[in-house]
Amino acid sequence: MSRYQKLHGVSFTLHRGECACLLGESGCGKSLTASAIVGALPAGASVAGGLQIAGQSVLNCPVGQRSVSTRAAMIFQDSASALNPLVSTGKQLQMVLRARQSLSRRAAQQAAAALLEEMGFSDSMKVMNSYPAELSGGQRQRVCIALAIASQSPLIVADEPTSALDVATQQTVVAAFQRLLQRPDAPALLFITHDIVLAAQLCRQALVMEQGCIVENSSLKQLLTRPQHPASQRLVTAARHAEQSLTRHQRPLQGIA
């Protein structure tokens, strides 16, 4: 990372069951922020200040050195590389469940099937017997959400999880995140995206980043109606223009108009 400061003024709090979106243009520092949170910074990079997960400091602590209770689960844009291509999705889920919850083989299989059903799969056994390459991008991403739930992490960081998907498939993944947030034991969710329309379907809190700094921290409703910073105003204006071109003769999507 050389001697340059890539991030500054990054400060926010997120509790279990809450969802905040981290918005910003490409290259503004969203993914680097995610890496710092989960403990996967590039070689030579370090963080100053404070970083707590589940009430414990994890500042500059790599993911492998963190306790299970302070590890954040990560959901990546590329679901294909996030899953082991040589192991069926069911076995991958069962391995996580048995490691984190000390379940028997049979109990882990039942729990894996239940998680997949919760993620909207009508044939959970077929999905469990499938390898990642046999699933679509949207199906793999929902499997990744199930894995994050199985890990029992207090925080899930989703870094552009829908940007590689078509619009219809994006909605199935968003629905899976909505079901995640409805769980009694729901973790905190940091949803990183440049798509404010998708964020409006999931999040109540909005964080806008520009040049490595959070320039606005507000409710999503306030961001959509009264954006304060020029970067926020550009995002909202761009979303409105895109929405107007699609919904000129239809009802607009919730939260944008």
C-alpha cells in the first residue's frame, strides 16, 4: 500500500439485526473498508484508530487470529471463487455447521437443508448434491448467504454481492438477504454497493464514501429525500434519472421516487 493513506474518517456503528449500505463510486474505498473489517488487508497495509466486533477490539488482527465470536463473514461478488469447486454445496454447508455448532452428521444435513429452504430453494436436496459449477450465479450467492448464517458470525459484510447478476436474479438474492434480516438471531449486515435502488430495498442506514472517507452517515430515507454531500447528491440524482427512464409509464420502485 506504499506510504499513502487510502482510508480516513471512516466511523460508524452497526448492531445485530441492522443493515447499513456503504455506497460510493468505483474506486472510492468500499472494498478496502470491507477488507479492513474482516481482517484481510493487503500485505503491508495497516489500520489506525479502533475497530470492534462483538465488543472486542480486532484492530489489525488478521482473520486467522481472531476468535470465532469476532470473525465477520464475507460474501463476495464472485460466488464461484468463494465456494470449493470440488466439494458439493451440501457438504460445504455441513462442514461449517458441524464445526461451529457441534452437530452430528445427520443433524448437520437437516440443518443445511433447512437453511437452503430458508434461502428460497424449493428442492434443497438437489442443491445440496450439486457442485458449485452446476448452480447459477444467483443460486451460488444464496448458498454463500446460507454459509454466512451457518458460521454464526455477528457481522456479515457483503461486497457487491449482486453486481454480477442480472436484474431478475438480483431480486432473488435481495429476498434472501431480507429473510436473513428477519431471523431472530440476525447478524449485522454491511451491504456494499453502488446501486442505491437495491440498497433502498434492504437498508435503513446509509453510508456514503468518497475518496476513502465517509462523507455522509444518515438514514436511507433522509439520503433519498435530502442528500447533504455533493457525492450523495450525485448518487441520488443518477438513480432518479435511471429510474425515470425505466418507469416513465409505470409505478416507480419503492424508495426512489
